[in-house]
Amino acid sequence: MIDVPWKIFSQTGNIEAYLWMKQVELDEEEEEGIDDTLLEDTHF
């Protein structure tokens, strides 16, 4: 998913595309963290 905003940013220099890319990265990290937490809670 990061490819689209990166291509836009690299071709246009649009700072909004860069910020969009960073937000996508943060969202993906949060999703990974949530999945890990759920797995930890199920193992006693």
C-alpha cells in the first residue's frame, strides 16, 4: 500500500503524499501490534 503514496511523492514532491505514506506505515505497525497482543492473550 505504501507504493502508491511514495510514487506520487517521488514524482511530484507533494508533502501531503509523503504524510499519507507515513500514516499508512503507522497504521500498518499498529495492526501488527494488535495482532501480536491478541496472540499473547490467548496463550496462558
